[in-house]
Amino acid sequence: MAKKPNKLKDKKEEKPRVHKDLQGFDIEINSFGEIRTSFDIDKINAFLNKNVDDKKLRDRDDIDELKNRKPDEESLI
């Protein structure tokens, strides 16, 4: 009897398409439940602040200033 191909195994080998700024990003959860990433959390937050619209912040007057700030300037606040 022929074995059926394992679809789950094939999907694990495929890499998802990602934004060019996030090339090489990898995330995993270890056996203790800790999240491990290949990028620094500050770099991820800067990317999200720049590219994702936050509904709660839409009505703020200074939102454009916050989006244009460099990541090292955010730590000075």
C-alpha cells in the first residue's frame, strides 16, 4: 500500500512571504514558554509603529511626529 504524502511536513518547509524590512525574522517558543526572536524587540516595535495603523492613536495631533522619529530618539522620551 502506498503512503500518502504528509501535507503538514510539506507546509513546514515553506517559508512565508514577509516584508523586505523583516527578511530573516524568525520567532519560536521554547519549552518554557519563552518567545525567542531573531530580531531585537525595539526593531520590531519601530517597524510596527511605522507600518501599522493604530486605531487608538488616529485622533492624536502628534502622531506624524511619532512615526517619523528614529528608534534611538524614542528611548529619550
